[in-house]
Amino acid sequence: MVKWNTPSSVGLMSGTRLSLHQCGEEEAQRFKWIESEKAGRDLGETAIRSWIGQHWNGFLRHRWLEHLQGKTFWIELDQRDFGLLQRAFCASRLIDPILELVKQGHENLDIILWALDRGLPMSEVREILEALDVNSRRIECRFDPRRRRACR
């Protein structure tokens, strides 16, 4: 893993700054190796595309939540969002259960229905969901072999 610590970033946070694309590609390469071993042959780009289709969005979601929680700084994400949840919702009793639902892949409507079923304060739920802004946090996978071919 590459550390991106520079003098200008020291005040921003005290940890490692990582690249989503680099770490994602490393995960995809591990997946390719495991699947190729199972198959008894090199699956090549097919395995990479399979990892992207099956795992990229979940990988991205978990890393984005780490960024919002202030655990890991991902350089592709907005630096103003780093640690946002601790700053904005440190006293909220709803942030942890909502984050758990988001980690499990639930979308806004699922979370709203969950909150309505439990009679939770919808203004706070809405405020948290607006801060999370799940739908605007999609990042295209840059190491997709199909994308590379299209760019040539």
C-alpha cells in the first residue's frame, strides 16, 4: 500500500492516504489468482471483469464509509467528507444502525422504511441520509479491461 503523507496533509489527518483504484485493482488481482487456481488455468481479464461486476460497488461503498467515518483517507473522495460523520452526528443514536444498513447494501428507501417501521425520528434519518448522499458517490472503476480497450 502506498502512503501519500505530505507536509500539506499532516494537518488534514494522521494516517495513511490510499487510492481506491490501486487497492481495488490489488483486490481484483487476488480474486483473479484465487479463481485461476480453482480453474487450473489463468482466467485473465475475465476474472478481473467478474470481480468488478460482483464486488466493485460493495468495495467502493465500504471504503467510502471508512472515509466518512474518518478511518481511512481515500484520495479519490472529497477531502471535506473525511470524518464528516463524527463531526456532524457524534451524538446521534441512529448513525450506527443506519451505517450498518448501508454497509449491508441497503438503499435510502430501505432505510426510510426501516425507520418508519420503528417509529424513528424521520427528520434525523433524512438528515443522515442526505449527509451520506449514497447516490452521488458512485465512482467508475478505472482498471476495467473493457474501459482500457475503449480508450485506445
